[in-house]
Amino acid sequence: MGVTTAAATARLLADAGIERVFGLPGGEILVLMDELRRAGVDFVLMRHESNAGIAAAVHGKLRGQPGVVLTTLGPGAANLMLPLSSSYLDQEPLLAISAQIPDDFPASHTHQLLPLVDAYRPVSKYVEKITARNVGEVVPRALAACMSRPFGAAYLTLSAREALKPADADRGATAAAVDGEARPMRQGNARQRARELVGLLEKAKRPLVLIGLGIDPANAKALRQWLDDWDLPVAVTPKVKGIVDETAENFVGVVGGMAADGLMCDALEAADLLIGFGLDPVEIDSTWHAELPIHWILEGSNVGGIGPAGTQLVDHAQILDALLGDRPPATWRAPFREFQQKRRELLNDRSGASGTMWPGDIVQALAAALPPETIVTTDVGSHKYLFGQFWPSRQPQTFWMSNGLSGMAYGLSAALGARLARPDVPVLAAVGDGGFSMNCQELETAERVGAPFVTVVLEDCSYSLIKLSQEGKHLAPYRVDFGPIDTVKMAEACGVDGLRTTNPDELAAATKRAVDRRRSLVIGIPVSYADYRRLF
Ligand SMILES: Cc1ncc(C[n+]2csc(CCOP(=O)(O)OP(=O)(O)O)c2C)c(N)n1
């Protein structure tokens, strides 16, 4: 006897190695949820669909597969716009599945009816209705679309009626067709491009390699070896922090709108050769990527299929291999030393600090307390600029922020997804008090599903990044401050330990203790928005 369409969907996901689906139920997806349970796929029950989508996407990317989020129709599905957009712009593979009104309902039935497939098409690489006839084809196609470079989102609907119909067993995507889609386009000759690059480097006095979202972490080892062997100065965008060791001598800083951005832009101006290795402008909130003469080394198109005109794609592994077979064509004596020095000084310049904890001390105390494999997530706001520039990432895929979309309420959900994907690695979420109040209820989820992590909440009772922007535009202070919500009590209300401190030693000790005991902990840290002004 054949299986239902819901059972076929669940089986296809299980066979693709999906062990967990994140979501929030409605009556219309109960059958699929049950089939997932039968197929051995866990359902991580969350408290908002948007959080479920973010957690799923980070979980998926860390596991090298699409994250999967499942929601009901109408309101549950409508809550997917943020994670789908985030997945699209931040290159995080996410398959979203929601229920939908059955096609054969009367045309007058408009309750919870939304044009979801049309709404999500612009931010998805693949959208389709699952039917009994096409299930064997569309589920593998959707999974493959998420994982083809640039990574992104796919969106599928399955109505409760269709879910119960017997699936057409004969129709499935051929493996070759799906594999083919997952492969990036590579046109250029790697040896020739390597020779060109060597020629440019031969003449350069101040070369700077800029690494971005288009680099595959699988190439991190060769990339590091090339940069180290040749002593090349390197900067990264925030979403690839850790692809190189940021405590190494050749590390210049983080470009793409973080703290010390003026200094970083000066460094870019001072360079006489900029090599954009996988650099994707989606992370850059100004226009230097289009104005400076960057030598692009890309192996896939950038987000949205947009790439610099005339750039031939080239396989990164092959070009790195060719470069490593060569000797450095010149020597450079730390040409960005003054910028590196100033960057370090900024973090330690406490003069005139406001009396709350100096933001630089927060980063340094946590970095000293946590091992290099720690996964750090941030939310969006001033604290993101702080951690994005100054957290000393040392290993690939250990730093997660929303920087293409830059959507608040990312950090805590990302930490949950990361901890489930890497249960043996400590996870730290650094969030603002504004962002924390958007999704702190997921602390209960984290406790329930056994995903402990440490959350630091930088408390300044304001949307401080926006407050600074208001100041920068010489506008009167207006509606950017809010009253306190007690972080510690919020944590305790969710069943998680909480404490508040302004002491860096206490911050470090409490963090270490929580990690050693594998317990969740929320630490409220009073900060002053004015201190951020000194770092940006
Ligand atoms: C969903 C969403 N809404 C609004 C914004 C605009 N925004 C960017 S940063 C920010 C302030 C965040 O405040 P908080 O979480 O307290 O962090 P802080 O800036 O104080 O560090 C706002 C409102 C956004 N990026 N995302």
C-alpha cells in the first residue's frame, strides 16, 4: 500500500539527514508533524515562528544541510517573512514548510487565505505547493536549492487535505538533476587567475585581502596557509569571522560597518591592492565596494545573483592550490601596523567612560573566559558593532550575526539553533536589552530541549544604535529610550539562572562556571549608550 503525501514528505526529509524540524503547530500541520515523529525527525517546539526559522537556519548551516521550519497556514506562515528574508540575504540554508488552504476549497473561503507562494517567491530560491503528484520531486528540489551557492531559502506549502492523499510513488527528482543544481558555476582558469594575482601582488606595497560570505569554510585551511605563508594582511566581513585567526599578526580588522568603521575605511583607502576573496557586498552598509578598485576572486554569484560586472568565477580550492605552489612575489612588513595598533587602543581607551561597564571590558572578559571553539551569536544594535569588530574569533563558523538583513531578534534564536547543532561546544549570545525583549521567551525552549547557553544582555534602556544615529543626524532625542524590564527576573521566569554585574571578573567567573556546569545563564550588564559613541 502507498504512503500519504505527509508520510512521503517526512520520509524524504529523514532520508536527507534532517533530524530536527523547528516550528509552532496549528491544526493543519498535525498530520505532517505526526509523520515526522514516525520518521524519527524531532519537532523542536518554539514560541514564535520567526524564532523557529532563525534557529533552524543556523542549525542547518552548522550541520551542512538545510534547516527546516514548519508552521501552520495564515498567521503562522506570515511570521516566516523575517527568517526567509534573513536566510536569503545572510546565506543561511532554510527550508520553510507551511500549511495552506486546499486548492479545492470553495472560492468564497477566504478565512486565513494568503498569497503565500507569491509573497515569498522574491526571497526564496524555490517555491512550490507540495501535492500528492509532485512530492517526490519538489521536496528534494527544495532541499537542493537551499544548499546551492549562494545558500538561501526555499518555501513549500502542504494543505491538510493534500497531506492525506496517497503520494504518487513513481515521480521523483532524478539524483543527477538535483546534484547538478547544487554545484556552483566555475568558469575561470584557476592557474591563470593565480598568475594574474601574483603579478599584481609583485607590484603592491600595501595589499589587503578582504574575505567575505562567498568563501566556503572547507577552504579555510588552505586560505589561512596562503595568507600566513605569504604574510598577507587580511580583513574579513562579520559573517565569516573566524575563517582566519583574528589573534594572528596579519589580521587587520573587520570591514562592513562594525565598530571602528572609519578606521577600517581609512585602511581600505590606504591599500594599493584590494583582493575580494568571496567578498559579498550584502554585508556592507556603505558603497566603498563599488567605488574602490577591488580585484574580485569569486567562485559563485553573490546574494541575489548579483556580481561585479565582467568577473569570471573561479574555483577557490584550485586557485589557492595554485597560489600555495608559488613563492610570495614580494615581502610586506606589516603595512597596516598603525591601523592594527589604533584598533587595539580603541578597545582599551577607558578615559571618560561613564561608570557602567566599559564595553571593551565586556568583550575582553568573555574572550578570556571562553575557549576558542565557543560559538558566539549577536543580535542587532550597538552591541553587534562591538562584538563584530572586537570579538577575537579564532575558528571558522564560530560567529553568527544577521548582517545582510540585520534583523533584530536573531541572536538568541541563533544561539539555540547553534547549541542544538553543536551540543559539545559552549555558546554565547550577546544581545541588547531591546532585542532581548523581542524573544527572551525562547530561554524556556532552550531549557526544555536541553540546549544551554550563556546570554549577556547589554542593558542601556534604549535602542542605542538608533539613538546614536539620531544624534548623528542632529535630531532631538525622541522615542528611542524605554523603561527597564528586569533581565534577571525574565530569565528566572523562564526557568534560567540570572545575575547582574558591572564587574568584569565576576562576568568572566560566572560565564566560565555556567559553561563548565553546562547550564544556561543570563547576565545583565548595565552599559551606557554614550560609551559606544567612543568606539564607532
Ligand atoms: C526587526 C528590526 N527592527 C528594527 C531594526 C532597527 N534597529 C537596528 S538596531 C536597533 C536597536 C537595537 O536595540 P538593542 O537591542 O537594545 O541593542 P543596542 O543598540 O542598544 O545595543 C534597531 C531598533 C532592526 N534592525 N530590526
